[in-house]
Amino acid sequence: MRDENCLGVGHILAYLVQLDKALFNFINATLHFPPLFWIFEFITNLGDLIIVGVLFYLFILPRIVKMSSPKGLWWVMAVMLAAVGIAEGLVLLGKVAIHRPPPVSLIRKPLPEISIPFARYAFPSGHTARVFAATTVLWGKFPRWKIWLVVFALLVGFSRVYVGAHYPADVVSGAIVGGLVSAVLLRYEGKLREMLSKLSGRSIQDH
């Protein structure tokens, strides 16, 4: 019975892997359009840590005058960077543990067309995890922007498949990692702020 169960699970996993590769081929090859490729290549690079930080400043600083305390800006930034850092650490652990190679061998377009560097392992997607971690925090702090934040995060995730850097499953797993890390931090941020306030002897505000 145990062997039959293992065999059934193996068939399911094999089917999911084939489905993942089929979706990759559809997005990366069937939907391929050179001008659109370069657009998505630009979007995909927005998942880099430095660019996420720059976008954060550009996104928040113009609104600082509407915040009751300038300290709030630094707290939001600290929560976001903590979420991104934790998500990145979990992604690296996943890459090392799972050892799934990126789909370079499946790309039908000439490799020189793809100028972004490939990670050694692909599962989960680091770009997607970072962006979902950052946008989830910003969503929690500024819910009025949730539509734009969701669109931005989804575009980055989709771009990772479109440019051939990841399978869809890599992107989905990265989104889950980033989103869950930020959700947990936001859930317990009050206790974290209270603890840090006691350690520093100062009140830490987030608005």
C-alpha cells in the first residue's frame, strides 16, 4: 500500500512538473514578442534589492508630509527591509535545498537575447519573493495603493517567466514566501515595536 501511495504521489509530481514546463513554454516561447521582451526585461530588474529600495523612497517620500511623525517613514522602511531580508534568506535556503536549475535549456530564443544573469538555482524566485515582500508591507501601510502594488508585483512575477529566468512554479513559490513573511511581520509588528521601544528607551511610531 505504501508503495502504491508513493507511486501515486510520484505520478502527481511528474504531471505538475510537465504542466509547469508547458506553461513556461507557452509564456516564454508562444507569447514571445521582441519589443515586449525588452519591456519585461526592464520590469524584471525592478525585483533587484537596490531598485526596490530606490522605488520605496520615491514612493514614500512625497507623502511624508502627510504622516504625523517623520519617524514613521523609517519604521515602514525598516519593516519592509526586514521582510525583504528574511524572504531572501528563505529563498536562498530553498534554492540550496531543492537544487532546481533554471529553465535555460528550454529557451527557444537565442541566449544572447537574454542579458540578465541567471541564478544557479531557480526555486523559489528571489525577484518575486523580494517584490511581494516589499509590496505586501506597503499594502498593509498604505491600503489605498493596493491595486497599483498588486499590479506591479504581478508584472514582476510574470516577467520572470517571460524572460526565461524561472518556471511558473518558481514564481508562485516566491510570491508565497514574500507575502507570508510580510504578513507575519505586519501581524506581530506591534509587539516588535513595543520590544524595540523598551530596548531603546524611545517610542517607535509607524504613522
